[in-house]
Amino acid sequence: MNIFISFQLGEVEVSNLTILVLAFFSSFTFIAVGISSYKLYKSLINEDDK
């Protein structure tokens, strides 16, 4: 059984591993930006309380 199935995107053939790597980096970037934005928003709220 071959777990590295390739997907046909037009004329480009993309392997399953490539899609998994891209999904991992995309979700990692999304979470990192979310955490950074939350910390920035929290620091702005804490500045107003002083």
C-alpha cells in the first residue's frame, strides 16, 4: 500500500507529503500570528488600566 498518493492539480502532480507539510506550516503560521495578536491586544488593554 502506497501512502504517498499524489493529487493532480491541473498539470501539476502534488504528493500527499507535500500537502501535509504545507498544511503544517500554514497552521503553525496561523497559530503564531494569533498568539502574537492576542499578546499585542492584551498589552494594549493593560496599558489603559494604569
